[in-house]
Amino acid sequence: MEYEAIIGMEVHVQLKTASKIYCGCSTAFGAEPNTQTCPVCLGLPGALPVLNRKAVELGLKAAVTLVCDEIVERAAFARKNYFYPDLPKGYQITQFGAPLARHGRIEIEVEGQQKEIGIRHLLIEEDAGKLIHSEGESDVSFVDFNRCGVPLLEIVSEPDLRTPAEAHAYLAALKEVIEYAGISDADMEKGQMRCEPNISVRPRGYKEFGTRTELKNLNSFRNVERAIAFEIERHIGILERGEKVEQATMLWDERAQRASPMRVKEEAHDYRYFPEPDLTAVTLGRDLAAQIRAELPELPRAKRARFVSGYGIAPEQAAVCASSPAVADYFEAVAKACGDGNEAAKWIVGVVASAVNEGKWDVNAPSVAAEKLAALIRLVADGAVSGIAARENVFPAMLERPGLEPEEAVDELGLRQMSDEARLEAVVDRVIAANPGEVVRYRRGEEKLLGYFVGQVMEETKGRANPKIVNQLLRRKLASG
Ligand SMILES: [Zn+2]
């Protein structure tokens, strides 16, 4: 029998605010444990939450970015009650029943095929603390409350995904727009983006859904893809044996590359949701959403399309040049300053991207100012320095000394190309005069000897002759003898 997997995705991203969602504590990552807490986020008696306006605005920004058809008019909050050592209040303040927004969508691409994935809802809520289990003999656990109350955006997709590759593409597309719009830094290593896929399998052609399981503890897109593939196979195995899949939350074990059941999934009624009595609902107003919509930056898909049509670059180049807002701004600044989008794109894709990969370039603080790179591109176009020398010598020098002007670098390194035709002609004439035998052979048809003459000129000029002009001069002189 053939089977089909139905995959939905629940994603949490940390909203990019300076302070927590219901108190003024910092959200900065990496501080000493329990140094960013207060009575509110520790849930001490009598402490009252105050909603962070920025968190709501970023939630709305996400609603607009993900093209949600429905944005709630009054955002209300609810208590989700459960006990866990990382949750000092004994409840989480979240949204229930009326999420911030519904019915959004995002386009993904898998193997050249476009597909639209529905977004069921977006809501804002607070994060819990972090348990640190000691390894070794002492059987103790520690808790860090710094993360308690950090604002999260929950993004729940429709069950529109069918394969592990689609799930991966969805997460990548989501991360891209979220980062682009400045909603979250979505850094998975810092726990700023967490993904929990749910999976069910049914015989192909069936309408009814199978029993779903949920996957937790996935810290990279690769693991999401692998865990989903594992889970699909596991479900199929159970169905093939004529058994029933049990609803469960599965924990992915990266080392063993397998998922095992964590606990039986709670139902919504287990949480005893009720309206949060300490926070009044906030009226969002249409103006705020309209204003956010107007201020939304150009999103990656649109930007890539504009780069292709506006600068005449290839889609693969556009993908690199628009890989983040900072890179895109840099590319456009270079392209405008040098007047050649194609050359600018070649530099970004080749030289700049390598510098980024080697950790020599911070995309948010470019080591070589856009105007300086543009000036270097113009020097190459004018024949003042060869393309190879610019890439391999001048650019690295500028990377090391950010103040260095490309003109200065070219001169300091002695790389200024000889493009003065009269001077080069004299050298060419000398080389021709010194090699009468080769000249005769060339004229009898041994055209590959041209390379020999070019080499001689290069040797005479210590490699600084403009090869294009040398070639032209040699062809003309050798032909007209
Ligand atoms: Zn606090």
C-alpha cells in the first residue's frame, strides 16, 4: 500500500524586544543565570504584569508579513495552568480562543515547485525558564529563570506539508521573512526559533487523517527533516503490522537518530485555561495594522525578483545578494556607486561571500565600505589593476586595513597595471625584435605562439601590463609584418 504523510508545524520564535513581555527585565542572551529576573517574571505574590507594546507590534508585523486575512480587534490574554519547575508562576500567560491573527500564508519552493502553505494562527505568549540537568554523579538539576517571560510568537501552520523536504523549505522560508522583517533574529542556536512538527500518515487517497504524533527537541532544520522522515517510517511500520498509532509527544534523540515517546499528550482542557485577570484586553485598532503594513520592508521574494529585473543579474546571484537585508543594502550601495550591477553581484557572490564564510566579514558591519569596493570595481573596469590582482591582493589588503583606499592599496602593492598604449607598444616592439624566429613561425600559422609573446611582455613589465591591450597590440603588429 502507498502512504501519504500529513505534516503540520508549530514554531515559536522569540520576538525582537529589548525587554520581556510582561515586565521590564532584559531579554539579552547569555547573561549569568537568574540575573534578569524580577518579582513579575518570578511570579511572586502581588506582582502584576504590564504588557510590552513592542511585543504586540511585532506580532502584528508578523500577521501582516504572513498575509493573515484576520487580525483580532481586541487582543486578550489567558492563563494556561500547568506545573513545571521552570514555570514559577504555575501558569503561562498566552492567548486562547482568539489568537492575534488567523488565516495567513507563505510560499515555499521545493525542487523548483512552488507551493502555498497555510498559516492557521499566530499568537503571542511568554517563554518559560530553562532547566539545566547536571551530568555526572550528582543527580541534581538547576533552573535559570532569565528566559521566563521572554516574548514568543507562536506560528501554527495548516497541515499542508507532505514531505520532510517541504517541512524544511517551510521553516527556511519562515525564518527568512521573520528575520527580514525584523520580527525575530530566529537564531536556532540561541533557542530563538523552535520547531515542533506533528505528523500523521494515511493510505494515499484516504480523506481521513491518521493519529498524529508531535516531535520535540529539534535544534536544526536538518534534524527536523530527519526526525520527520523517521516518524513517517515508524508510522508506516505500525500501520503495516495492522496496529494503531498512539497519540504521543516524541522526543528526538540526535545521537541515536531516533524518536521515542516522551509523554502522553495533554488535551486543552487539562490546562484549565481562563481569562488572565491581571491584564485587560488591548484594542489594536485598524490604524496600527495599516501603519505597520506601510512600514513593512521589501520581503526577500520581491527583492530577489527586483534584483533580477533591475540589475540584470542571475536568480542564483540574486539569492546570495538578497540573503539578508544587510547584504542586500550593501549590494545595492555597491551597484549604484560603481554603476555596474553585474560586477557588484560577482563581487558579492564570490569575494564577499567567501570572506563571510571565513569569518572575516560581519554582514552587519562591512569591513570594506560599499564606496570603497565600488571604487575598486571601477579601477578594474578602467584597466588600472587586473581583476585577479584586485581579488587576490588588493581586496584582502583592504579587508585588513579598513581605512585603506583602493587606489592607495594598488600603488602600495605595486599592482598598477600598465595601460598606457604608447609605453606598452615600445615593450611589444622590443619583444618582437628580440624573437625573429618565433615571429616567422607565427606568421606561417603557428598562432598559439601568441601566448609566448604575451608571456614575454608580461615578464618585461613584471606582470603589470594590461593583458587586453597587449593582446591587441601583438595581434596587430604580428599580422602586419
Ligand atoms: Zn522580570
